[in-house]
Amino acid sequence: MSTVGVIGAGSWGTALAVTLGLNGHDVRLYARNEEQLASLMKTRENLKYLPGVKLPETITLTGEISDAVSGAEAVCFSTPAQSFRSVLSSSLEYIDDEMIIINVAKGIEKNSLMRLSEIAASFGIEEKYCMLSGPSHAEEVGQKMMTALVAASVSEETAVAVQNMFSTDFLRVYTGSDVTGCELGGALKNIIALGAGITDGMGFGDNSKAALMTRGIAEMKRLGAALGADPATFAGLTGIGDLIVTCTSMHSRNRRCGILIGEGMNPQDAVKEVGMVVEGMFTAEAAYELAGKAGVEMPITSAIYRLVKGDVSAEDAVKALMARDLKPED
């Protein structure tokens, strides 16, 4: 069994820490917020983000990154995508060459337009970097509901190590090598989930959502291909699989935020109402800019970007999408 540091005690970081603990690993869970840390230590439960799931005794809680990272065989970063660079940078002095670096955030850095693996590579971490992604709500993994994920790395050895680390009788982990495709699928589906929520909030039906999801995956695949991903990846767990779960579940903060926007709430107020990071709000801008640079047409992404910026209303965004020139399906 391994010693694994988990950086970030939100819902997903807690659920993964619990999974690792149940697997017999020595887990060190880092919580940045002192009040939350005190509550975790007192109750052995994440009352704010994952209530009802008890932390195994194999999990040690800490408020120091050095305690979570130093001497571990692997470190799992479960922080918002926009924080990944700064948190990884703060951890570098405790990371050695043999340590596996796992990232579970889904997003694109807003200013640099870099994927999170590209950020890791800029710090000299590539062979030992692995992203873990797929259709997975923390609430269900915490309750041991059957789930499937993908561990993707440029190193097969690293991917297999992560696969073995996380696999249980309720969590099945596949390996993959298309890091670009897996990361883009996990990031871009949040934009489409915002759109799915908006259609729900506006009172549209199943036809609308099915069309949005299908055309959304086409956009994701187009941008992925332009950036070097394998288009087939978007038909897998980190593509259509993650898209389905995020667009259809009330566990999805992106969908919940979209519903509020569709009902007429200001986008920023909707984020506050959700009370957690809504990655699709950041990724919409990053994807819009990436698509422009790559010369890729992404009308749904563009419409949602302009909507969350406040440039258009939900009604006008829908009208513009439906009024586009007629064309063959691609």
C-alpha cells in the first residue's frame, strides 16, 4: 500500500481520499481552511461538502502542505483548475523525482490557456503526471456507487500505478494515453453542462437537451482534433460519458448554475447561489479564445461565453443558435 497526499478537501478530494483510505492506503488529506480542518478533525466527516461519509482511520488530516506531500509515493491535487498552478508551485519543494502527481481538476487556465498537464510539464513534471477523470459525482463515489474513470498519462507505467491505486469493487479505473483528449473532454463538457442547465431553466424539454449535448460533443471533438487529441477519446468516459452525467444530474454544479441563469438570474449571482466553484464559467472564456486561435467553429461555446459575460440574454443566445445557416451534420 502507498502513502498518498490529497491536496484539497472539497467534495471530490474528500471522496477520493475516502476511496484511497478504504483501499488500505495511508492517506494525508490537506484542508486549507482552518475552520473546515477543525470540523473534519472533530467529526471525521466533511459536513459542508460531503455529509454522511465518514473518513476512515487510515486518513490523517493536516493543514500543512508539507505534511501531506513530504515522503508520499503519490500526491493527488483536487483543487480548482484556476488554482492548480499556485498550489503545485507551493508543493514543489516537497516533491521528489519518483513521486506520482495526480490531477483531478477539470479546466483550462484562464490567462495562459494552458491545460493542466501543460502547467505540470512547465514545472518539469511529465512522465510522472497522471490525470484522473470521467463521469463521477463525489456524492455517489462517497456512497460507494459503481463508477468508472480513466487514468491518463504519457507514461503507461504511471497510468497503471494510478489505476491500481484507486481501483476498488465500486470504482473501476481504465488507463489511457491521450492526456490532451481526456483533459479537454473534462474541461469542455462543463460549458455544455451550463448550457444544458440554461435550457432546463428556460423550460425547454428533452429534445433541446439531446440536441445541445450532441452538437456540444461535436464542438469538443473539433477543438480536440485541432489541438492534437484523438477524436475517438471524445466517445469514451472522459468525453461523452462525462458530458452525460454533468448535463443530466442535479449533483452537477455547472448544470445547477445554468438552471439559475435560465430562470433569469445574473450569472455571477448564480455562481454565488451554487456556493462552489463553477468551472464552466472560467472554461467558457478559455475555450472561446482557444477556438479563435485554432480557427475552430464552436457556436454553442461562443453563445455561452457571451451569455455568461452578460453580452446577450439566454433568449437571444438561443435565437442566434437556431438562426445559423443551415448545413450538413458534421
